[in-house]
Amino acid sequence: MLKKIAIADLCVGMYIHEFCGGWMDHPFWRSKFAVKDAQDLLKVRESGIAELWIDTEKGADVASDARVATETTVASEVDQMLAAAQAVMAPLAQRVEFEQEVQRAAKICNKTKGAVVSMFQEVRMGKAISAEAAGELVDEISSSVMRNPGALISLARIKTADDYTYMHSVAVCALMVSLAGQLGQDAKTTRELGLAGLLHDLGKAMMPPDVLNKPGKLTDDEFAIMRTHPVEGHRLLVEGNAVGPIPLDVCLHHHEKVDGTGYPDRLNGDQISLYAKMGAVCDVYDAITSNRPYKAGWEPAESIRKMTEWSKGHFDDRVFQAFVRSIGIYPVGSLVRLESGRLGVIVEQSQKSLLQPVVKVFFSSRAQTYIKPELIDLSKPGAMDRITSHEDPAQWGLQHVNLFLHGELR
């Protein structure tokens, strides 16, 4: 059945039968094709076409108001939201290559992790944190993020059960600095936001170790205890009188949600500051991409899609879209399959498109074997390949994706 729809109603999975308007009114060499992914969707939306015809026998139909959302419609909505983030992408600043920065980033990670461990230990002993020392850590993390954000952020994602809390602080600091740049924050505010990321979970220093490090799901009572960590952290920072209003705010409110279901104060919408909204996005992303004692972390690209599904009630739209632009639709470290059948890991975002990053391919899905690693910039004019999906390394029996990412396997 043919159906005429507005361009705004077009979704991934639909089959385009005909564009409304003459052949010269759109940039496509064919007028009949399936919208396979967010890249196809973005191209059609940017074409200037206002309406088109779809064939519902060959592809998805427009969902009615009464229709219950299915996995297909949810996926289409996610693709549309990610395409919207892509559509307003700003040019990236000039950066050093990933492999140039990753060794420096590894040293910074090790140094800052040790310093955060010491900071938490001192807080447990009743000592106040040193704002000067914390600020120096933020400066080192920020310098790496400015050179190449993917290097340190991907390294900080690799955590053990013992160092999760400390490396999480390092990772959220780096993510906050990167997001601040995308939102156009000035240097002073960006430093404060980095400090907020580093200290946002300070209250966990006061949580009972058997609850904080429990290798399993928390009971209701244990979860109630853990929900006190923002208030405890805020109290410690106020008593220490060493930080400004931004770290205080983010520490207290990074678990608030825009629909008012968060904690500790059940704030909603504009009651939550921009900075706390930033903290919420960065905190969740690192948490769900990290391995925990009781749960393996999701792959970065899968995490972005999951967060997009939650974003209506959990995150602020503007902040979440900026976060996607700062880290990518396929963040560094994502395993992806290309149209050629090769698998690779994302090592860089491109200057042109979030859907065309730099990939290090190393495995043939067709031959089921490793191949010689090769870097491919999908945004270059001569690149004939494109990403068709993100993949779960476990399903392919791939145990060393991070080794390819960080240059230990070549």
C-alpha cells in the first residue's frame, strides 16, 4: 500500500516509493529504496523534500497513536534522535592522533587513579580534600582530553572491581570536560566542571565497604544506604570549604532526572541546573559501559542507544544531544561491522560526520578469522565501506578488542 507522509514522519525501516517533486528536486540517483540506517535518514531529511510516498508492503508503516511501541519503532525513534544530534554537529578542534595520545593518557590515568584512591582514604580518616591537588589532576586530565578525548576516556572505561569507584571519578571528569567543550563553556567553567566530575562520588567514601563493593545486586535497604552518597558527598565538600558552587551542585544532584523521579530532592526540568544535567549524563554513560562485579558493561555504541531510549525522562535533550556529539554515535572503543563484512574498533571520530568515524578493522566476519589490522577513515571521499551495525565482541568470541584499540596488537 502506498502512503503519502511528511518528511518528519520518515523512520528507519520504511521503504521510499517516490519523492514528491521532480527528479531534479532531490540529490538521490534513485527514488525507490529502503531507509536502512540513521545515515540514510539524515540524507533524506537534509534534501529539502517536504513529502514523499512510502510502500508499507515493502517496509514499515507510520505508527498510529494507539499503536504500542515495538522494538522496531523504538529503534526508529532512537535513530531519529541520533540523526538530530548529527545534524547540528560542530567542527571538531584540531587534535593529535589517537595513537599519539594513548600512551600519555595511560600515564595520566595511572597517576590520577592513585591520587583519587589517596583522596578517598583521607576523607575516610576525616581529612579535608585539597582543592589545589584536585585541581592539578583536573588540569592533567583536561590537557589529554583537549589533545584527543577518545584516548583517556577509552582507557578510563577499563576498570576492575577494586578500582571501579576511583576510575569512575577519572572517567566522569574527562567526560565532563569533553561535554563542556561541546556546550561552549569557557575555560574557568570547564575546569570547575572537570572538578565536579572528579568529586561527584566523593560521598561513596562514607558508604559501608560491604555495601559499596558488594559483588551482587543490592537489597532495598542497601540501595537506600547507597542513595545517601550525594548528600554525604555534598556535606564533605561543604565542610571542607574548598570548592565552588558547581562541584557542590553536581555532587548533590547528579542523580536527579528531568521527569522528577531522581534523588535526593526529586527535582525536575528547569529545577535541575545545566551542570547537574551534564553530570547525570556523564555519570550514567561511564557506569553502564564499565564492568561491575555483578554485571558486564555494555559496549559504547549500545550504551548510547540505550541512553537515547531513556533520554525523554532521564536526561535533558539539549545536554544529551551535545553529549552524543562530544563522544560519537559510535564512541571510541565500539566494535562495528562494515558493509564489507569486516569487523573493527572505532579509534577516532571524524571531522565530517558522527556516522563516518575512523575504524581499525582486524577481523573478517565472512572468513571467521583475524586479518591484518588496517585503519580506515570512513569520511574520506575514496572510502567505499560504511558501518552497518554495532556488535557484541562476546558473540564473535573476540576477547582482545581493547588491545587492538590501544595499539598493543598491530
